[in-house]
Amino acid sequence: MNQRVLVLNQDYSPMSVCTAQRAFLLIYLKKAELLNSAADKFLRTVTKSFPMPSVIRIHNYITVPYRGVVMTRHNIFKRDNHECQYCGTKQDLTIDHVIPRSKGGRSTWKNLVAACKRCNARKGDFTPKEAEMTLTQKPYKPSYVMFIRESSGFVQEEWRPYLEQVSA
């Protein structure tokens, strides 16, 4: 039973992803309500059968102090799909400053990208324009919702309405 469940706050904003066991416990203790269940999947006891949770909503609003994504090497690779942002390879990845630090570039979400060692060395201490290299996508600060999507490995169909309304 490694089913993943989307947990929504009282205002329907995505909070986290948990296991089906944890979600069922929250429902059973009347701390959450079942919004969607997984099709054709059930939790069974000797005498009863319960729908397998897919999306639950917490009854009491929980204040989450910080819902940003921490800027780490791993999260930059995750945002960039573990691909070099210049050539697209997935081999020998490093972190590249789009605007080099020597030219005032800072270590921010919008200035760091995944790059293979070859492209990083070729770009050197130049901007992509000066090195005549183009980025496959402009670097951006990812949203918390994006990382909730990624944490499960895939997005279940039942989750889409709740995740898409926030990112729209």
C-alpha cells in the first residue's frame, strides 16, 4: 500500500503528499475529509471495505510559515529535469552561473542552471550571448506546487484540478 495522497489545507491549497495509511488515519480520526478516492482501489478489513484515498482536505486551517522551495543543487537539477540547459545531455552535470560571478552574477534561482561540464567549460567566464550559446529554457524560481507534483513522481488524475488552479 504505497499509494500517495494529496493533502489540501482547509482552503483547498496543496500542502503536501502523504501515504494512504496516514490519509486514512486522518479521515478516521475526523481530522480530514475524503475528496477523491483512487478508482477501483480499496482498503479492506475483515468485515469492511473503505475507498482508497487520493485527495483529502484537512478540517482545520494549518498556517504554514514558509512554503518556498529551498535553493539547493539537487533542486536546481530537479527544476531543470536533470538536463544541461545548453545541449540537453544528462551526463556530468554541474551548476552554471548564467551571468558569471565575476560580472556581478549572484547565486539565485534566476541565475543558476544545470550544465554539463563540457558546456560549462566552453561558456567559461562569459554570458551565454557572449559565448554564442542559448539556454533551452530561462531559469526561474519554482513554485511550491511544482515541487509537490514532483515529490510523488507523477501526478494522479484526481490531483490535477487542485494543482492546476494554484499554478494558473
